Amino acid sequence: MIGTGETQKNAKVVTEWGNEAQSGFRKKFVVGQHDLHTRPEFSDEALAALIERHPADLIDFCTMGELDDGADSWRTGDPGDLSGMEVLEAVRAGKLWINLREAMSVDPVYRPLYDQMLADMKANNPGYKVLSAESGILISSPTAQVFIHSDPSETILWHVRGKKRFRVYPAEAPYVTEERLEAILHKETTEDLPFEPSWDNECEAIDLEPGMFASWPLHGPHRVQNLSGMNVSVTMEIVTPESMLRNGVLHANGVLRRRFGITPRSTDTSGPAAYLKIALSRMAKVIWRNTKPLPVSERTFDIDGNSPTGFRDRAA
């Protein structure tokens, strides 16, 4: 079936990116249209084959609790010797979330699509400069969700199958603080954030359907709630000169706070002080390498298509 899409691979992926989206890109929450949902690479057969051939160390099989349980309920599992199609059936019927990390940017079947997506975004946004990027594929159950978090990279979410509600919050306190961003960049904590239900009164929300993609400002906290169907989305994490400068300043402020007991007064990304901080950040990463990586979650369940949740817990 993949072969039928060969003539499409060099065709544009972005089908609609209006003036409002272009002018608001990277400054506010904007939405465009794409045609990934029409491509054979996102059929059940193609995704099942990808699950089977993608490097195991680049796949996360997860489940999670309810909103009140928060990010601490997130845990990982094992597909065992199930086929790709059996895994998809468990996802469709249960409560699972699969992250095929870097699949778009490293798999030879999907790489042409990834290259075209980047080319389209550059063509539609004059002056947009990408220093580096990687892109993965998310496959998740109708009842799955992702708790509020802040990405250190600029992010674009391309929705392909199913329906999900996407909420984005202002990239400022109390939703996310500069100290929290420092901790994320210093790898002292995950990207997960504390959450208050009342914050939903301040968020922007949209129900993403196949053929829609969304972009939002750097560090904008966001959470995702699936609404129906097996959901398939493509994530694109991008480093630009602007995000590198912003993260470099925040990382340097963290160095000043942690290594020298200095409370930084500014997070400005312009002027001589900002470039001195970039130099400090780079030097600190060489001198003080993080020797305490975040813990890897123990696998606590096995995927099981016969279970209503799509998995069965392992004995404690």
C-alpha cells in the first residue's frame, strides 16, 4: 500500500496556511491544514509495519491515570512479541499511548514526508530558520491524555487520525515559571508542570481533527485530551536561533543561581549580557555535565488486547 503514495511524496503537505497563521506563527496559537491523513503511510498497515521495524529503544509504550492523578500516574509497559497490528488493536480498544520517537526523521519511508513538511513551513514563513529538528509519531487510545507540560523546543503538532482537544496556556507564571524552565533545561525535572483546573478558564482550546496542525509560542504549557477514535499525530520539535538564544539565557541563569548563588535579574535575549550568558551556558555544559540523568520508568505492564484497558499489570 505504501507504494501507491510514491507520487505524493514530493507533493506539498501543507494545504492551507493563511495570513493570520503566517503573521501569528511562533507568536501565538495558530492552526493550519495539511494532507497527511490522506497518505498511505498513515494506514493501519503502514503504522503496524513501522512499529515492528522501528528501533525498540526509540519506542515508548505508556498508559496514564485520570486528570486528578497527574503526571505521577504515567508509566511504561512492554509489547512483548505482539505484532504491530495486535498492538494497534490494543491501542484502539484500551488506554495506551505510543511514542515512535524520531520515526519521521529517521525512517526511510517517512523521511521524505518530514523533509517536505519542513520545506513547506520554510516556504510559507519567509525568514524561518531551522537549526535542527526531529519528528516522531504518536499513536494513542480514544481515552488517552497527555498532562500539562512545557517543551524546551519549538513544537508543531500535525493531527492525522481521531479527534483530540488541545489546550495551550500562556508561557508565563503561574502556568510556568522561569525557575521551572531552568530546572527543565538543567534536567533536574521532567517537562511536566503542576496544574490547577481553574487554569482552563485562561487557556486557548481547539478540537483537532484529521488534516489540522497547530503551533504555539516557545515554552507554552499545553495538555491534550483524546476525544474519539484511535489518535495518530506527528510531533515536530524544532531548534531555531531564537529558541537557542532563549534557552541559553535561561540555562545560564540557572548556572548563576546554582553554581554562584546569584539571583539573575533578567531573561532578556538581546544585548551584550545575553551573549555573555550564551557563552557561560556553553562553557557550563562542558565543565559541569549532568551526571544524574532522570530515572527511567520501570515497565509495570504488558500490552494485552484482551484487556479492556489494552494492558495487564505485572505483579508488584
